[in-house]
Amino acid sequence: MKEKIQVMGRFLSGMVMPVIGAFIAWGLITALFIETGWAPNERLAALVSPMSTFLLPLLIAYTGGKMVHGERGGVIGAIATMGVIVGADIPMFMGAMIMGPLSAWVMKKFDQAIEGKVKAGFEMLVNNFSLGILGAILAAVALLGVTPLVEMLNSAMETGVNFFVQRGLLPLASILIEPAKVLFLNNAINHGIFSPMGIQQVEEVGKSIFFLLEANPGPGLGILLAYCLAGKGSAKSSAPGAVIIEFLGGIHEIYFPYILMNPVLIVAAIAGGATGVFVNQMLGSGLTAPASPGSIIAILAMCPKGGYLPVLAGVAAATAVSFAVALPLLKFAGKDADLEESQKKVSDMKSESKGIAVNAEKSEVKSASEVHKIVFACDAGMGSSAMGATVLRKKLKEAGIEDIEVVHAPVSSIPADADIVVTHHELGERAAHSNPNAQLVLIQNFLGAPEYDEVVAQLSK
């Protein structure tokens, strides 16, 4: 069940993550040039509405369609999404997330049905007209049939959100958000759910608190600071480095293993998250676009004019409460084990139960001459995987191994030519399905996993 939820969440976030740069561009234009912005300019502010109405939904639809059926899926997804855009008065992010993949799926089924049945010389004619005709039909269906349905769903979501906001209950969302983050659903929550809601709110009031619900680094920062004082062994020694990566780098996945090692600390994360949301709500905090990654630098870059202090207050409050709750829990209820021991124990138990190789000692390992590409995989293929690839690449270089390519990728799209795949143990099952032929190395700590050294030792023989 958890894997299915992760796959669904990854698909939602996968439509938004590749186009986050466009969201940031829109957020900067909004923050700078609207009437209440840093440098109000009526002519430049004219970009805001068309970008949110047309550009961003079409990019989401194209990306979602491409995930299902390549370039043809992306194109027909964008065509069909124009139907829901034209038929609605609000930015159709939800409509784009529905019509993009759905239209691509229809196109894929059609292409499969006619495969091998088109006479030689007519392929381009059939391909172009089939896409055009189906696209036109789906755009009309979207305008007349899908738009009313999406508007109803949007209204229902808005009513539900307003219920919590008006009654000051939004902090309770942290009860769901923080545990879901530790299960690697952070990108799905932030970019699949909160970002579309936030964009619509920015259109109405110029900023949105939804961009701060998941992105606030405070809960994780407080837990890592507690480890700096009360941790044991390698957990304590690695925590300061994790603090820098969490707060400045914005890679929240760095603190997940520290909670998984002592699950009781999820209480501290929830308390910190709820406090941050409460303070942000009371002070009217908000951002103009998603902060991705959730770095304090990215967060401050997306602040509207006059919004720095409220946002910083929310981060500080979340950090303080998370730290205050985590410290006694870690001292008196924490497990007496260091990070390295926990990594090996959890990885080995999980892998043995599923028949997945853990490291060079327990798998049919590849020799150095057989390894040409190592892929570091994470949920979105951008944050923790990029950091892990950098660390592993540096270790290989120090060992004099420079002819092996080290790249990062989403766990669901691991390249077929990968010889070794390194990923978090929570994503091991998905990685095995994505590329069953590669040697799989499961880790717990993105920053200083002992398995990195095992891989280097394996390739140095």
C-alpha cells in the first residue's frame, strides 16, 4: 500500500518538479511587479495572469503527457488541456494534472492499436492526423465535460481548506504532513497538492501560506540540532553537516534517517511543523511561489515585499519547538544506537525480507571492468540523489577511479544501462522494479553512508 501511495505521489509531483523553474520565474515577476510588489510596473505585471492561466498549466500538462507517452503524449496533453483552460475562470492546474496524462494514455492506446497496420510511406500522415484529430476531440470533451467536473472538485477543495483556515485549524495539517514527509512523500505533498493551491491563492491575494506548509525547514532543523547535543556515535558527528544541508541546501531528506532511527521523534517534527504553521497563519506569512528546494535561501527569495520577518518567525518557531521536544525524547526515550549501526540493521533486515541485495558482500557484485555507470536514485531525482552522486563521485575520484559515470535520476526512471544503483532503503523495492538488472546498494544516510566506501572498495579491487 505504501509503495502504491508513493508511486501515485511521485507521478503527481513528477508533473510539477521539472517545471519548477517556470513557477519560480512567475513568482519573481509577481513579487517584483504587481501593484504591491518591490518595483510595481503595470506593463510587466501584465505577464502574471497569462503565465498562471496558460503557461504553467500547459507545461504541467505537457510534462504529465510526456511521462505517459513521450513527445506525442506531451503534445496531445497540452492540446486537450486548452479545453479546460478556456472553459474555466481560474488557473486549471488540477485540470492539467488530469487531462495531460489522460490524453496521453488515449494517444498511447491508439498508437498501440494501429502499430504494424499502417502501410509504408503513410506513417507520418497517420501520426500527425491521428494526434491532431484526437487532440481536437479531447479538447472539446475537456471544455464541455471535464471543466465542470474539475471546477466542482476545485470548489470542494477550496471549501475544505477555508473550513480549516477560518477556524484556525490549519496547523493540524502537520499531523499528516510530517509523517508523510518521512515516508518520502514530501515532493508529492508540496508540488502535487500545495503548489497548485498556492498558485491560485497568489492570484487572489499576492502570496500563499501553502508554499510554507511542507517547505519550512524548521521541524527537521530542530531535530538535527537535538542530535548535535544528545546524539550518539556517528549520528552525533554527522548531524552538524546535515544541519547545513537541511537549512541552506534545502534537502529535507537528509533528516529522515534520523527520525527513522528513533521514530518517537516524529512527535517533535509534528509539534514543530504545527507551531510553524500557527505562527505563519497568525502573522499572515506567505510566499509568491514554491520554494524548491526548501532552503532558507529559496524561501527568502520567494518572500513578498515586507514578508521577511513573518516568514523567519515561522521558521524560528518551528525550529525552537521541534528542538525543545526532540531533546528530552532523544535523551530519555531514544534508542541506544548510533547512525551507522541503525543503517546497517534496517537495510539488512528490509533487504533480506524482500530478497534485495544490500551491498557488495551480499549480492552478485560487478567487477570494476563491468561497471560503467552508477546511478544515485531518489524520489524526484533532483535533491538527495544529486547530493549523493556528488559525494560518491568525489570518493571515486579520491580512489583514482575516474572512468565511471555517476549520475542521478528519479527512482522510477533509472536508466537501463545503469550497472549499480544507489538509493535509500525505503525506495529499494521501487528501484528493483525500475531496473532489475543493476546491482542495488541500499543506504540510510545520504550524506555519509558507509555503503559508499564499500562501493569504492569493490571497484578498487
